[in-house]
Amino acid sequence: MSFDIDDLAAIDRAKEVRIETQAPDGPVHRTIIWAVVNDDRVFVRSWRGATARWYREALANPAVALHVDGRRIPATAIPADDPDSIERASTGLQSKYVGDPSTPAMVREEILGTTLRVEPA
């Protein structure tokens, strides 16, 4: 399943998006992350690795939402630690954020396993 074309374009255009997560029986939490579109797939990754709160919450409760262009887009976070997804996410990050001093931190070997694919709910 893929996001509609307008949502994909908005996510692709946005330098940053907010991801909304919620731990089971916990409060809603929003934080700013990078999101990339590769073909019709949306990928996110935790620069802080597996310790990031939003990442832990997304694994525990994959019902998330992306906030972009003033819209809330309900979604599902799916672990995407297979080599193809990791490569697609890394390529997307390096292309979208070329020249940004934070980009190298997003493609460090030790965080590649925190790649998530985000699909519409």
C-alpha cells in the first residue's frame, strides 16, 4: 500500500516532519524527524539509534502519524532492516539532505537497523 500522490509529494518536499507516536498506555508524543521518499515508499530512521523515544514507541505501537504541511497523516511503522530497504533509505537521505552536516550521522553503520518503512493506515 502506498500514500496518495499528494501525501508523498508533501513528505518528499518537507525538510522535516513530525512523527506522532504513543507507547502502549502512554501519552501521545511528537518529535521532529527526517523522512524520505524512494519510489512510492516512505522511510524514516533514528539518528539516535534504538534508544530514541519515538523509535521505541513506534516499535511497541506501530500506529503512528506524520504531520506535514499542517496535515496529520495516519500511518503504520514497519521495521525495514532488510538490505534493500536500508539502501533505499540511505540513498534517499544522502540525496535529499546532500550538504547537510547531519547527513553522515544518518547513515552510520550502527543505526542502519533502525530504518522503518511508513505506510498509510
